[in-house]
Amino acid sequence: MIETERLILRPWREDDRAPFAAINADPHVGDWLGGPIDRASSDALVDRIGAHIAEHGFGAWAAERKADGRLIGMIGLSTVAAGTLPVGPCIEIAWRLAHDAWGAGYASEGARAALDWGFANIPTDEIIAFTASTNLNSQAVMKRIGMVRAAQRDFDHPRLAADHPLRAHVVYVAAPA
């Protein structure tokens, strides 16, 4: 568990599934992820995240807001295996928040804490983040937490069609202090 001023990043619980499915079904959230996903796909994602945490000791943790105990999304670290994406193998930091939690600084606060945790607990020389080239809000978070653009590592997402508006991805990198 990671605690910040306003957030708790923690393992997933069974009662997180419904609110996380609502986040994943929101078209605003889906705009940056290739579209909203249904409950079954959201539950499968929670299962994959839980398996990753069980195997590696870290993952995309449930992000709970301290003020009201509400699940507002996920923030954390995961492994990208060789051959799955052009940037792999690597450790990735990522976040997904409820639309009504955007713009409040939660992504930056939680991601900074996850980044610090990662460098303190995972033997790695870098942690990367990537997003669609048009996702300026996520890129702003990457910059706020001290990541630096690595344009030479930008890539076209192989799971998106050549004409998909989110296909072009940018890469940011953080190194241990």
C-alpha cells in the first residue's frame, strides 16, 4: 500500500469491480483508450492486474480517495514483456481515473508516489510512460512527475489500425534519482 496526502494506492478488492467498471464504461475515459469497455472486459482487466501484482509484487493499484473512500481509478506500475509492444521489455507507469477526478492533481500525486516506490523497490534503470501523441493531459502528468520525452522511442501502437487517431504514441522516461 502506498499513501499520499489525498490517496491510498492499494490492492484491489471485490467491491472495486462495479465502480471500476463504471469508470471503464465512461466515454470520456474511453476516448483515450480506444473506446469504453464493458463490465466483463473490466472484470477481466482487474483479474489480470491482480495476477500481475501476485506475480511481481506490484501493479496498477486501486486508487482510493482518502476524503471519501471512493475508488477513483488505478495508478501504478506494470511490466511490458518483450515482443508485446515496441518499448518492451520495460517497467511502465500508468494511470486511469474517473472523469470527474480529472484536473484535481490526483494522477500526478499518485504517479509520483508510484514512481518513487518503483525506484525504491524494483531493480530497474528506468520507468517509462507512453500515451497517444494527442493525449496532452497525460503528457503533462508525465512532465510534472519529472519524466523526460524520449522521442527516439515513440511508436505506433500495434493493436490499433493504421488510421486510428490514437495509433501514434509518445514515450517519456524517468531514471532513479
